[in-house]
Amino acid sequence: MAEIVTFTKRKPCPICSKPSDPKHHPFCSNRCREVDLGRWLKGHYAIPADDQDGADNEPDSGADS
């Protein structure tokens, strides 16, 4: 029985935009992988907090008093 092989278009490296390498996916090299790791560790990638309800900023209603 023949094996089915699917081909997908490779996306470029998110660091340098060179073609990605399956060995270092989604990066093109170990260097770009380590650059990305360094960015994570330094906090360059962060999800902004959305404090719209303001529950932490409101004073207590005095229910305990």
C-alpha cells in the first residue's frame, strides 16, 4: 500500500524571514530558535492585561463593618 504524503507550503522563519527548516521548525536555524527563546525570557512577548471591570480597584462596600 502506498503512503500518502501531503505537501504544505512552509512559512518563513518568524525571526529572519528565511525559509524554515523542518529540523528547527518553525525557525530556519538553531540561532533563530535561541533568539526567540531569549525574547520570551526577557518578556518581549506578553499578553496585555484587560482590567475593564475594575473589581480590584474599587473599595469594599463595607459589608464586614
